[in-house]
Amino acid sequence: MNIILAKNAGFCWGVKRVVKLTEEKIAKSDSIIFTYGPLIHNQEVIHKLEEKGVCTLPTDISDNHLDKLPANSSIIIRAHGIPPDKHKKLTDAGLNVLDGTCPHVVKIQENVEYAFSHGRIVLILGDKGHAEVTGLLGYCPGKGYVISIEEDIMKIPENKPVTVVAQSTLDKKTYDKLTKIIKIKWPECQIIDTRCDATTRRQNEAIELCGKVDAMIIIGGKNSANTNRLAQICTNEGVPAFHIENANELSNVNFNKIKTVGVTAGASTPDWIIESVIKKLA
């Protein structure tokens, strides 16, 4: 069986950055290290960090529990970013806050904050409840709306100037469809394409691969939005797509009629997991 591995599979720059930040802090620090929510959406990576003493805090942790964390503890903000009020609470609790927010996400936060400060409502194209989207909403309190499907657009008041941004991992098809409708409802709206170039390249490459293979293997956490989106993109291309978290799950795939398989991976999938999958496929 022929195997074609996507060039852009695996850790994106923002994830590499926050994982490196965490590893460096582990090497230098004697204090307890926490992460605000899972550092990345990959359980095997989280488990390895836990083995090194890193503790994951739930994002809904109460102020009372924050105040009880050991003095001089460090807390790392994941690449998705967090709302500014949450950041303040971490600082007020006396924690050493290390901001691992992806610089690309920081730019989106700045766009949202600027629009909000100028009296505009902000439409965020993306997944309701996703950590990045939740963080962005914190920069436009009471003036932000998450748009996941066309019906969401119809619920927005029309008499306000509008700025549109997108979750960094949003796929092109959804982005184009939603912005087209928004332009009709608000002809003078401000649309800022905040999708990540690395994510776009990864998605385009998956589409291209689908035309060359009999099936696609997509590696990544089941709770990873960008990995789930990759799997959906491949399915939409009409190719059998198998979303797995690790090489062990390949036993659930029937390769009898597959001569060529394509392999890609989400932004939170480390090289060692990708390599183990390729090794088992070979």
C-alpha cells in the first residue's frame, strides 16, 4: 500500500510555541506549573506533561479555588487565548502568568477589541463553545455574536455597524458561505479575514490529497476542532476518512481495497504520533 503524508501535518507554529514554553518552564522551575485548561487538544501530550508534574486546571475554576493555589505557582495560558477578565483573575490570584496565546490569535483579539471600542458589534465566525471563540467574546462583552450556521445571522440586530472576524481554524467553504450572506444583510460591514494561513494550507493540502488516494487517515484528538474539520473536509470530498488519535486505532480500519492512503494530522498532533502511524501503515 502506498502512503502519502501531507507536508503540513502536525503541530502548527502556535502549538509548537506554547509546548516549548511549557517544556522550558518545566526545566527551569521548582514551583508547581498549571495550565489554564488542557494545553492542547491531544490527550497523549497532556498525559506526558502530567507525568512531568504539569497540572491542568478546569477553565471554570472558581475564584475561591484560584486563591488557594500554592504561592508562586505558574500558570500557562494555552494557544487559544482567554478572555481578559479571566487573565486579570489569574494575576489577581498572585499566579505567575505565562501567556502562550498564539500571536495570530492575539491579532484577532486586538481586532475585536478595537471594533468593540468603536461601538461596533462583532460577528465571530466559528464554533460556539470553542476556547478561542470564548476568549474572543471576552474582548467584546455584550456586543459579540458567534455565527456557526446561516440561521445565526438572522438573529442579529441590523441597526449597528458590523465587524466580522473568524476563528483561526475555520474552513474556507464555511467562511465563504457565511460572509456572502453577511454582505447581503450588511453591505457596508467590515470583514477581516482572520483565518490562519497554516490552517488554510493544511486544509487545501488535504483536499488535494483526496484526489490522489483511496482513503484518508486524519490523526488528532477527537476534541480537536481543527482535526474534526479536516476529517469533515475529506468526507465532503467523497473519500473514506478515518479520524484516529493514535496508531492503535488503525486496527479498526479495513485496508483490503485501499491501494493508496493519504495521511494528515491536526495542529495538536506531535511528530512522534504521526511517525508511529506511518510505521504501522508501512
